[in-house]
Amino acid sequence: MINTKQKILEKRLIERWENFNLPKEEIDEKVYENDLPNGVNVLKNSILADYILTKLI
């Protein structure tokens, strides 16, 4: 599991869909009506992971 802040998750999801050259309206729909709510739900309601990746700097 990769544990990250919601703003970073949001940015990564937007970038993911931008790589498909989708219109902004479609990207917003995918991110804010599906992907981001699902990601937040997973982060908030998952059992503890066996491994958590972190950036050490």
C-alpha cells in the first residue's frame, strides 16, 4: 500500500487521466465522482497494511 495525502492522490489521478488526452470535464468527472472518493475510502477504511512505502528524505 502507498500511503499519501489526499492532495497528492488527487494530483496523481488528474495526471493519470491527462495522459489519455481526455477533456477536462471528463477528467474531473472521473477523478471527483469515482477515483478520488474510492481512494479516500480505501485509505480511511482499510485494515493495516503489512508493508507501507514511504519517502525518506
